[in-house]
Amino acid sequence: MRRVLLGRSSFLLLAGMLAWSLGARSQAGPAQSNPPAGNPAPQQAGGRGPTGPAPGPPHDPHDLGGVWNMRRGYGGNAFGRVGPDLTAWGQQQFKLSKSSNAGDYTLEQTNDPVITKCYPPGTPRIYLQPFPFEIVQTPKETLLIYEYDHTVRRVFTDGRKHPDDVTPSYMGDSVGHWEGDTFVVDTVGFNDKTWLDRAGHAHSDQLHVIERFQRVNLNDLELDVTMEDSKALATPWTVHMSFQVHADWSIGEQVCTDNGDFVTFEK
């Protein structure tokens, strides 16, 4: 076993290799036979919004179960080309951030809490990590099981409200309900230790996240995420993501601490 010091270019290469390896899992055959849903391009300001079913094999739109991976593979460092509209506080925090994901800083220079402290990525940043996630539905709750750092979110669907004394956490407190064929997840109760994305946009403990999941056909899951934070965001920030189901995949175990602080990553 040899120890490899990862510089900026090497880390970016590693990210690409991770994306390639995820795609290699499904070389035994595609998840299903129908192509990606032909949805219109998302609007950065307001997201994609609800859409009707897309042509494809029969499916139950209320069945979100399965292992899902972002269609573009490696999530990248941001949700899109247009970033959030920041408050003065948000702008100041962004100037202080030193993200290595876009190559502006090395792994030795970054202050990304996920890389330097192995903190959970938070919601919604975890979707940008280059790993799949699984949805498991029960009558009481829906589980979102992310391969990255073996993170699990519990979305309660039994009609409960957020507790008045919610304990701040990395992933927040989540409750969900159905609006037609769209599963809406409302999350509050965040701490302020994570970033909204891998580019370094900070948030406060006032963050409120609304996720809208819609399975438009057997293979495709569309997700609109709206972030509200009166301290960090001047206006709500809505982003869109698309995921493909992989019936032959299973969630593995990936643990941040196994990689040390990423600078001393072992191969």
C-alpha cells in the first residue's frame, strides 16, 4: 500500500474516476428499457415544477423505491450555472470559503467542512456527492439512504409536524406528504456547520428546505429543491436535478473517516 498526496488536479481526477466507477456498476445492462424522460430544461429561478407522466413502462408514481443516481454522474461543485442571490452576510461568508472542488484552492488550503472535518454534507448538498442514494417507503416514514458516509434521513409521513424544540442537526428534521403525484419533503432544524453546495455558499440555522420528488416514469425521478434562508439568501433559491433508477444496484458502505482528511488518502 502506498500513500499518495493528492493535489488539486489529482483530486479532480479522483472525482472523475468515482463517477466512472459508479457508471460501471450498471454495465451488465441498463436499469430499464425506456430513455430519459423528455422534460423541458429547468428554469433556474423557479425550478422545473410539476409535469405529467412521461411515456414508458407502467409505473406507480407514488412508488419512489429504488436506488437512484444523478443522470449526469458526478454531481460537480454546484447545482447549476447560476448561483444564489445572497444577502450581505451570505456574500461575506462566501468570500471566506475556500472550496477545492472547483480547483481554486488545494486540499491543503481548503476550509470545506466535509473535507477537513468529515462533517455530513447537509441538505441539499449531499445530492452533489458522487454517490447514489436509495429510497425506502414505509407507512410511517420514508427513508433516504445515501451511500456517501452511510447517511440516513428519516422523512416522517404519519402527519406529524416539526417539533417546537427541534434539535439543530446537519441533515435537519424532515416531514413529508403527497400533493397529487409529487412527494413534498419539508425540512427545518439545521445547524450552520455545512454549505449549501460544494462551491462554498454558506447557510445559517434559519435554513428551510423544500424538496419535491416526482417519478415521471419507471426510470426517471425529478427533484426540485427550494432553499429559503433570510440570513444567507436574499431570495429563495430553487434548483433542479434528475435521477435514474438502477434496479441492479445496492447501496455500499462509504465512510469519510476511512479516507482520513482526503489529503492523505490511501490507495
